[in-house]
Amino acid sequence: MAVKLRFRWTKIVLFLLCLGPALELGYRTYNTFHGVQPDLGVNPLEYLTHGTGDWTLRFLLLTLAITPLRKLLKMPSLVQYRRMVGLFAFFYGCLHLMTYLWFDKEFHFREILPDVAKRPFITAGFTALVLMLPLAITSTTGWIRRLGGKRWQLLHRLIYVSGIGAVTHYWWLVKSDIRKPAMYAAILGVLLLYRLLLWTLPGVRARWAEGKMVTAEGSN
């Protein structure tokens, strides 16, 4: 009972921490558009776009990092928080899309659709978010039972493609200073290389498979 209570409180704390960046952006937006103080800088649209985009990538990478971390740190309980972190990645991705649809294009879909088609970085970002949608929908225990463990795991490997698309979106967006997208790309590369080694080296794969469990939480 004590373990369950501690786990519940840990999830509450994690939820509040994950929600913190959104609350901060909301507070800054309120201050800026209600004349309190210009908390979003001289270019509010750019601040919100980069802010929501950065947090989307951070949560995506953190979701991918949970699997190797729980193995390297010998903390299998970390997997219980993976679903929440993955859902927050999707949440911030949706906020990122909303800044584009609402503040940039004001929901003028006749402009939006051609823009997505002709600007590669928007296409890459939109693809990354669309691929996250089935992962968010099927993140529950019920969907694992419906799909079966192997099919569920295969579907949730879309997060790798989504991560590549998100990093590509940021890299193509930046015109000069590529330090931040390069940093995200390097982290993603390490996380994907870790999985590639597991799949290609029989000894490593066998040792990893011994402790692997299909859980209701998160994606790979």
C-alpha cells in the first residue's frame, strides 16, 4: 500500500513538473497581451513557436531515453512514467501546431494547406506530430490487450520516425545558428544507436530481452 501511495504521489509531482512549461508560457502570454509586461520579447510568435517546439522535442527525447536509462541505472520502475512523458510530448506538439494555426495563420486553411506542401520544414514537423497521434491514442493498457504486445510494440516504434521528423523540422527551420537542432540531433542519434545495437548484437539483445516486460505505460 505504501509503495502504491508513493508511486501515485511521484506521478502527481511528475505531472506538475511536465505541465510547468505550459503554465509558464501561458502566464507570459497573458502578461504580454494584457499589457502587464512584454514577457514574450519583441517577437511573441517566435517566442511561443520556439518554446512549444523545444519542449516537444525535449519530451520526445526524454520518452526515448527512459528505456535505456531504466536498464543502465537498473531502475525498471522508470518505465511506469514513460506513458505520461510521451503524452506530454504530444501535448506540447499540439500547442506548437496551435501557435502556427492560430497566431501565425489565424486558421486560414486556404493558406495553411499550400504552406504545408511547399515548405519542407513544415511538412516534416506536421508528419512528426501526425505519427504521434496513434501512439497517444493506443497508450493505454486496453489498447495493448487489443493489439497484442508485439503489434503494439511495432506500432509504437513510430516514435523513432516521429523523433527524426521533429529534429529535421527544427534543423530545416533554423537558417543560421544550428547549435540547438544539432544538439537534439546528437541526443536522438545516441538513443537510436543504442536501440540499433540491441537489435543487431545477439549477446546484447539477449541480455536486454531477459528483463524486458510489456507494460501499459508509454512507448519505446
